[in-house]
Amino acid sequence: MKSMHRWHTKILVLLTFFLALGQVYGQVRLKRQVISSFGGSASPSGSYYISHTLGQAGPVGTLFNGNFLRQGFEQPQDRDNCGLLNNFVVEERTTECGTFYSFEFTGTARNDISYSWDFGDHAVPSVSDDINPMDIVYTSDSIRSIVRLTLTTEDGCTNTAVQFINAIAGGFSSRVIAEDVECSDEVYRLLVEPVEGTAPFEIEWSDGGTELSRDLGEGVYSYTLTDAIDCVTEGAVDLQGLSSILELDGTTEPASCDSTRFGSIDLTVIGGVPPYTFNWSAGSTTEDVFDLLPGNYSVEVTDARNCSISGTFEVGTDCLDQGNIPNMITPNGDGDNDFWVVPGIENFPNNELEIYNRWGSPIIDFAPYMNNWRGTNEDGSDLPMGAYYYVLQLNDANATTYSGSITIIR
């Protein structure tokens, strides 16, 4: 019995071993089956190509090199995927004009999704918002590049997929870069820079220009660049609605009289080439500034071309300063100083105003006064020229009262 029990134990061990071995081989067979059955790939003349298969998660890839393959690379992080499947395949195409990469989105297709591609610092172009960007090239110093695709829904949910590729450099392309230009010029000086390709190069612009370096005003321009072996690349420049000349505009919010609310400046930069840097006299380096006491504040704004512009903005106050109350009006109907205007009176809606003649007799009163007295008595008749006196009660928390004289000149 003991001998039979030992044989049963051996058989169980062998069965467990072969079952485990079968599972291992089954995994290998499954992996090879998935690789050979699904997904997109390209077979250029180079030694590497990329394939992304249906059996893989989003942020992985398969790198083929001859008869060997490396699988995986990066596992997806735990995240809210917005209910979206984010996948893409990479196609490599090699011609006499170089090696080019195209990317095809294979995930969830919805109308409310925006696409943000990042092909890495050595790609031209390095970013795209197309759903299926094509003919991306890599420069000669590329080795291993990371490609990211971020999906964003209208409600702000995002999902990012990542792949690593060993890109082959050398595709013919071009990029547009900004050159130095006089800060007062109403043009952009742009240079179309060939990427790879064989010199000499010929360019034809949509407006008939034939130079790589152009001074362009506002508008939309496209170009076709051809190299010496008739390889062609195309590009476009959108300068619509832009101005190279810097301008500043700002909206100020006054500080309150009792210091319960500080002032602010909402600055707007018009024109120039972003990004901008800000240097405020109060020490701030942000575009908008807050928590300001009443006073004048200056700012210097510098754009990406190192062109700069300065401006000064005044932050006022809700307080009513008696020194700003005028002591004369000229109500002759010419539209200039026809009314007695008290700056800041609108901030005290419970104010009361009384006007007296030189003998102390009341002439007219207002509750509240709204900058609408033009030198008349209660029935609207014009008062004669001369000196009059006022008592203005703000009816604020401090029971502020101002009094003084007003001279009418017609």
C-alpha cells in the first residue's frame, strides 16, 4: 500500500509539472499567435520596426530586430480612463527621401474627444492635434523616443497611452523658426529650416515667395519645399489675428476706503511673440497683480524675441478725498464743467447734499447726490453767478461730512 501511495504521489508531481510546463508553452504560443495575427506593422529596409498588437495594453509595444523581439516596455498606471480605450499603431515608411512615421489611433472614437500627440523632443513636428498624424520624422540625434497620446473629453477627463520607439532618423522635412526682427516692425521674420534632405533647396510660397527667410505680415501662408533629389515636404504658417508689435491694456480694481478690499490690475498683452515675462514695480512676476494699495504701478513685459514694452497703471480707492471736490462750475451748456462732479460720490449711495447761498439760506438739497447739479434752485431756474456753499454728508461708518464753497461762473 505504501508503495502504491508513493507511485500516486509521483504521478501527481509529474502531472503538476507537465501542467505547469504546458501553461508556460501555452503562454509562449499565445504571445506568438497574438503577434502574428493582429495589429499593424511596417517592414522598412532598416533593422528595426514597430508593431502594436491587439493583445497588448495601450502603453506597450513590440520591437522587432531580425529574428528577435522585445516585448512590453511599460505597464499602464492605475487611472480613471474615462471609459475610453486609448490605443494607437505606429507605421514606419522608408523611401529614398528618408524614414517617416505615421500614427493611427485605434481606440474609442467619439465626437467629444480631442487628441494631443507628443512625439518627443527630436521629432519634427514634436506635437500634433490630428487624430492620425502622418509623416513625422526624427532628427539625427534621436535614439529612443517616447510617444504619448492623450485623449481629453469635453468634461475634462483624460486618458494617456505611451509607446517607446527606436526611431530611425533621416526623413526629409522642415520646420519654421522665428528670426530676430526689429521690435517696431509690423512683420514676422520667419525662416523655413530644412530637416535632413539634400541641398540645394527650392521653396515656393502660396503668395509667390521663393525665399527660405521671409518677412510676413498678418495672414495664413503655406509652402512647398523641394530638395536636390526631388523630395518634397510641405508646411503652413498661421499668422492670422497676430501682431508683432507689443501693446498693453489693463483693467484696475480700486481698493476700498476702509482697507477691507485691496486693489488689483488685470493686465492684457496684445501682440508680440509669447511666452512673455513680467516685471512689476511691486516685485511681482505674474501677469495680473492683486492685494494692491492705492497708487501707481509700472510693469515691463518682454516677449520671446526679447522685445519689451512698459506701462503704468493707477490703482484708485473708493475713498472720497475733499481735495478732489471742485470749487467752481461753469454751467453755460458747452458740455464742459456744466455739472458739479464729486469724484467717488457713487461709492456712497446714502449721501446727502445741501446747497446754501451766501446768507446761509438753503437753495437745493439732494438725497442722494448723483453729480447732477448744474447751478439751479429747486424749481430748476438758473442761479446767478457768485459764491455758494455746500454741506456734503457721506453717511458712512465714520459719519464723514465735507463743507466748502462753490463758485458759479456763466
